[in-house]
Amino acid sequence: MDNLARLLKESWTLVEDDRARLSGHFYARLFLLDPALRQLFPVQMADQGDRLLEAIITAVHTVDDPENFDEFLRALGRDHRKYHVDDRHYATMGVALLDALRSTAGDGWNLEYDQAWREAYAAIAALMIAGAANDENPPFWHAEVLTHQRHGPDTAVLTCRALQHPLNWRAGQYVSLEVPRHHPRVWRNYSVANAPKGDNVLEFHVRSPGAGWVSGALVRRVQPGELLRLAAPMGSMTLDRASERDILCVAGGVGLAPIKALVEELASYNRTRWVHVFYGARHSADLYGLARLQELVAVHPWLSVTAACSDDPDFDGELGDIPDVVARYGPWTTHDCYVSGSARMVRSTLRVLAADAVPPPNIRYDTFGDL
């Protein structure tokens, strides 16, 4: 396994700086091999290559960690059911992937790399197929939008109820979501912002400062009564109920969503662990969830909330980027730490926690961009 991991990571350096070419070649080859596969993908393919590469990168970097490699790929196989991918498609995708890697790497590619990727892809496909085959859930859930509340021009909080089948998730997880009325076959990941209560109702916090397809539709166009589609929950930023350590939660912007869910779950059983929530945004108007957190503080003595703004000198609270504020209140060496926000914010917070010598197994985070 060590030699395989070395070859995969070594060969990846030949293509990682030319990802656009790699994904373009992959999809061109894939649709040439099987034109019927084109209908499984969105009309506009602009972001699809990034999603493919994120999955490949994650697999490559976990191949020498068998437990995480296995768990990630089984979950990925379950998730791909929403695309109507079936067993026969994996062989075609393998041919297209190897062809794209060879073409993009050029003269640096060799037979050792080729064999390593063949072996790795066989393992990847087998685990994904097994994950899909063992999943008793539907490929996706239909969900009706119940409420939709805007917070400023680019943020919305909405709730929806999954229909027909129970949807079981854990606080801190995320789901992939499609808005079929506006952007069919385009899926994006969003953290669930509430702990499960048995009523199949999920809350989402969405920000779209630009013209993002799914996020833009969720913020500006979706109305109560509209139907969404939700895929199976994923993610490991969940509570360790066996731990007795106190808890640090750090949220930036709509990264509050999974942190709020974790606090709600703790509110159902916690009596002994101190929980410190740090919630940051650029301006006070962006702290849309602060009132709800303060309501929880009022009834749970073990909970504290510290809010901060980075670009609002009139804010009556902490000033500065939230990772810097967290550093001022440390050290956090003996805490379980949960971090959610932009990739930049997560990177900065992880550096603060590393400086405090927090053991890596005690840190959990989710971010949908590269770290």
C-alpha cells in the first residue's frame, strides 16, 4: 500500500497544475465512449470538473489510510446514486480517467504510474459499487420548502420537509441539494443547520454574493411550496458523545449552520461539558444567527457565545478575524474543536489550534473548497 500511495501521489504532481485540461479530456473521452452518459450531467459543465477532481484528490490522499479510504469511497458510491450511476458506468469512467491522466501528464507518465492508477481505480470502483449496493435509502429525497427568510441581499435561511421516506442525519453533517425547477442535475453541498427532531424537517443557511446557480436560486428564487431534492447525508463533523472534553466551536458566516446543529444536539443531553462558540462575520448585519444563539445561552449555563466582526469598528463586541479572536481566548489544548466556514477561515483556525498543540484527532471540520 505504501508503494501504491507513493506512486499515486508522485504521478498526481504531473497533472495537478493542469486540472482544467484533465477534467476537459476526461469528460470528452467519457461522452465519446458512451454518449448516453451526457444526459446524466447538467447542461452547463463549468463546475463539474472541479467536483470530479475533488473526489480524485481526496481518494489519492487517503489511499494510505485504509479506514478513511474505505469510508469515503463507500459514502461517495452511495452519493452517486443520485446521478443514476450504475455498475456498468464505472468501467467506462475508468478508461476515460486513465486516458485523461496519460494525456495530461505527457512524457512524464510511465508504466508504473499507469499500473498504480489501474489498481487504485479498481479498488475505488469496487468500494463505490459496494457502498451503493448496500444502501437501503432512496437515491434522493423530495423535500417541500416550508419557510424562506432573507437576511440582507445575499443570505437566506430556509426549512424544508423530506417527503415519503425518513431522512436520518446527525448534527454536523451535510447533504447534497438540487433545485430541479431552476437548475436540474446541478447538485451542491449544504450543511444541515438543525439537529434531527424526528419530523423530517431540515434547515439550511445559504449565502450567494454572486450569481451562483444553486445558491443563487436558493437565496433569490425559491419559494415555500417548491420541491427540492436532497441526497444522503455525508460528513464526519459530528459529536463524540463518549468524550468528556469541553468543546470549542468556531463558525464564520454561514458556517454557523453545522455549529448551530451541534449546539442544538448538545442542548438535548449535555450537563457537564463547557461549550464555547465563536461566531464571526465582516459586519454586524451578517451575524444573522446571533439572536438564536443568545436564546440558547439564556437557558443553558454551560454555553457561551463570543461574536466578532472584522470590518465593523462600531460593533459592540470583539473586533478582528475570528481565528485571531479564538487565539486571544486560548489555549484550547484540552478541547474537542469543531470548525466551519470558508476555506481561508478554516485554514487560519487550524493554524491557531496547531499552535495550541490540540491533537489532530480532536479537531473536526468541513469545508467544500481545497485547504
